Amino acid sequence: MLQLRNAQGPRARRLIGRTLLASALLTAVAALPAAAAAPQTPATAAAPAPARGETGAPAYQQVAHFYGAYIDAVTAENGGRLATDLRNFYLTRQLREQLNTWEQRNHADGVLRAQNTPLAFRVTPGDSAADHTWSTVRLTWSTGKHPTYSYLTVRSDLRSGKISGIGD
């Protein structure tokens, strides 16, 4: 069993575990194109992938995967290399450029639209049209009888499976 000496309490260990899982998933996904490019015989050739995107998962699930891994990475590393790698993998180049501009102007994280990290999140699927689908991300900022929430609208490209827009 892996022992994490620097982790203080179950929340820190869970956070580090999620971060390690996200790193492993990114490594595995990066290896997939090489395996897919290997020549296949007609008996092992796979059927074409569905038109939902390269990932095969519904777009809102991709958004949920991204936000879960991204929040954990930002919490564990304070926006380090893993957060950057997650942005490069899940977000379109154009969105990354827009987020950089937004972040310079607002001095906050453009993915979360905040200077700190939420306690929790929830993704709800929305409408789809013109090769895009929208999801609503609810970020939870406090607990208790009257928790504080903020909501983001996230646009995903159905063809690529990548997140192409984040707005308030």
C-alpha cells in the first residue's frame, strides 16, 4: 500500500490520490494514439467510432472529468504542471488563448472564474446544436445551511470532444 508521508488527514490523501489518478489517465490517453496507429488485420479492425467525439463519452461527462481532475490539480499543486497538462488535453487551443487573456485581465483562474478553489462541483447536461453541446457547471464555494454557488456555461465540440467555451 502506498503511504503518503506529507498528506495530513483523509482529505489530503484523497486529493493526492485523485491527482495521481488524473496523471495516470493523461499518460494512458497519450499512449492511445500510438496503439490506434498500429496496423490491424481485417479480422481485428474496429468499427468506426460514434460521432459523439473521439472520447466516446457524452460531452457533459468529459466536462465532469475535466473539472474533477482540474480542481484536484489546482488544489494539490496550486495550478502547477498537471493543471496545464489538463488544459492542453481537454481544452481547444482557441479557448486556452481566450482564458489566458481573461486571466491577465481579471487576475483569477479562467476555468473556475475565481481566485480560489471550490469545495465541490456538479455538471448538468444541456442543449446541443450545430456540432456543439452545452453543460452547466455548478461550483460550490461554502457549506452549511446556505451554501454559496456559482454557475458556468461550458460549450463542448461534439466532433473533437474538447471544451471550446467557458462563460458565466
